[in-house]
Amino acid sequence: MSIFYQKMQFHKQSSQCTRVAVIGGGVAGATTALHMSELGFRVFLLEKSSGLVNGPPICHLHAGGNLYPDISTNQCIRLLKQSIDTIRLYRHTINRRPTVIAIPKNNILNPLDLKNRLDLLKQCYSELIAQDPLNKVLGEPSKYYKLFSREDLESLAVLEQPDVPSTFEDWLIPFACHTNFDGIKFPVIAVGEYGWSVFRLAAVTTLALEKLDNCELMLKSELIGMKEVSDGWELKLKDGQGQEQYLDVDYVVNACGYKTGTLDDWANKKRERMVEFKAAYVTRWSKNKHLWPEVIFHGERGTPNGMAQLTPYSQGVFQLHGMTKNVTLFEDGLVCSSPISSQPLLPKELQMQLDKGWDEKLIYQRSQNAIDHIGQYIPDYFSARVYGKPLYGAQQIPGKDKSLRAADVTFEGKRYGRVETVKGSSCLEAAMKLVMTWGLFDYTDTSIESLHPVTMSLSDVEIEQKAQQLAFARGYPTQLALSYGNMN
């Protein structure tokens, strides 16, 4: 008899229901575990750290992929559909404010080049609502986006913003007041791409999974061995007390994020992939008295003129990205797998940052670089200050296409699946594909809402309270956990 079966006192169940091990508690693993648990399967969620959804920075639902003018239209349509599904599942976690897209004069892109794609996305959104009225989560399709001329914005600059902004015009008042119009092209585009709170997402998945008796949430647990057998997998674990434990399951879901390749190596399931280290920076602009939209200044990735991204939160706190090598991107920060391992290896310095955290001097330097990058377009932002440690992590990109954004799941054999999402909004689709491919559930005549009664029962109050606790415990400002925005 296998040593795995000799020590099966732990987790041996009399129930004959399907048993699934989800390895990794990031947004992909937490969503997969939540979905499968709500369907009634026996789920074991293994996460090495002490909490869920504690990986790369999330700030934005890519509802149409409008941050990426270089990706395919098909990817944009998939991101739109996936984002709609995500809002329906995680409605408590969405910051309902628009995104403003501006093209700097030093960029070859013409703002009107984006219009055809926006019109197509608007049509697709309308068709999705026709298929299911519950898909109407981004407002009216006719108002999915709007163009603003310089004259339009100059008119808005003299207005006072309402206490509760609700229209594109309301939301663009701060942009109109503070942006250097001489540095950008017109028209400027406002689009219904909402924000996404990583801390409220962590709160929802944690609270819901704690309520589901058929899910065992195994934090501070590390997989240290695995063996494929005819009817599933035998797993060897180490718990938070350093004790070895054993688990047999029917299926394994590899949701290890940037470490997905490590599990592939153990399972002997080869796969090419890339990993990229990224960071976003937490700042506070105390002089700001407005409620801002998200603002994107497009640029050529990896150059000094790379995209600048301003993501608003409550009380003047902003998260900043800059797609340059001295802000969000890092020298040698994009690495590939090798012929001998499916796991790409980051440079030692970046791996140390992932494992041990950041040096205070580097935090200040990079955060100030981010402020300066935004300040070239919004001069008043130079008065903002560093307001905590960065949100950072490593993002996996399956295959060889570094521009890939819409990805979900792949399979090896009959009982091993990888959730390989690049964007968090792909995670529910990935979980459902696992279930459908393995033939575990019939989705006919169901809805996202009906399939997730525990998740739907959570209240805004308990979620926000839990989210603030998580933000504080992880060393981040609690403003990042608060609800923000109010668009219909």
C-alpha cells in the first residue's frame, strides 16, 4: 500500500461526493474553490500564506480591454463578457466609477482609432443584455462610452462636482480641472470600465468559504508531494505547525499563480509560460477635494513614455501604475520557462522582494517615480506623497505571447487542470470550464446568482469590515478597502 494511503486518517471522508483539491488561494484559486463549493463538491483549498487573494495588484475590471489598444478584438470581447460575469458574482467588490482614456501628443495613436472597437463592444454589451437582462451591470449600453472634446472639458472645468457623481460629465470634472490639455490629443474618451477592490474581493471569498461546510480552507498549508493514480491524486501536505498530512482527491486544480510551473513540474505536466514581476504604488493627494475617475494616459510599454494609470480610492488615496522600467516594470522582470522546467525563474533580487518585502528606500524611490510619471500629465499631482508599501506580485502569462490578456484554463489528462488567468476577471469562466470539461455539473437553466447563494447573501457592511481588517493586517491603508463610486 502507498505511504499516502497508510496515513489517511486526515480528511478521509465517508461521503462519495466529488473531491477537489485547489492548490493556491489567489483570485483564481479562491474563485475556483468558491464556485465548486457552492455547487456542492468537497473542496480543499490549500494556500501557503495566511490569507486569500494576496497576490499581484488588482485595481481594474478590464470590461472591454480598453487599456490595451494592441490586443485583438476577440480578446476585448472576451474580457467584456468575463467582466460582466465577475460583476454578477462579486457585485460587492466593484468600485463603480468610469475610466478616462487620454492619448498624449507624443503617442502615435489617434483617439478616434479606438472608436470602432468601442462601438463593437457597445454592440456586444447590448447583445449580452438581450440574451440575459441580468448582464446589464455596466449601465445602459448606449452610455458605454462617450467622447469629450477640449471645449467640452473646458466647460466642465468651471463646474462644481456633485457630492454623488453619476454621469460621465460629473466624473470628468476633476480631470478637466487638473489635466494639462496641451499635452494630450482630443477627443478624450470616458468608458464604463469599473474599479475592483482586491481587499473586498479577499473579504468576500474568505467570508463565503468560511460559511461553506463542504470547503476546507487550509491556510498556511503547503503542498510538498503529489502522485497521480488511476482514479485521482494522492497529495502530501505540510500544515502551519509543520506537520505532514495526506489527502486523496479525485481532481487537482493548479491555481498557483506565478508558481503554476512548479506544480506542473511535480505533476510531470510540461507547459511553456512566462512570469512578469509588477508593482503598483499607493500614494495620497491630500489637496485633492474631488472624486476622480480612473485615468489612463496611453503610452508605449517599457519606454519612458509608457502608460500612466491613476486609480482612485477614498479620502484622496490613489494607486499608480506606470508602464516604464522605473515604475511598474522591472529590468529582467519578464522571464520564460526553460526546457528543463515549466517554472520561469525571476532574478534573485526580485524573488527576494516577493519573499521578504521591499527596502524602505526602494519603496520611496519607486513611489516617487510613479508620482512624477503622473505629474507630467496632471501637474498638481506632484504634491502627492508616498502612502505605504507597494502592491506587488508576479503575474503568469501562459504560452509565448506576452500581449495575452484573456486566458482561463488548460488540462492535462482527465483529472488535472490549470487555471492560467492573466486578468482576475477570467477566473469564473475558468472555474466553470473545469466543471464542464470534467462533466461534474449541468449548468442548464441556472444563473450565476442562483448558483452562489452563500456569496449573494453577504452584506456590504460585513464585507467592508472584513476588507478593512485584511488591509490593515497586510500593512495597507484601509481606504483601499472602502466602497468608492456610484455609477448607474
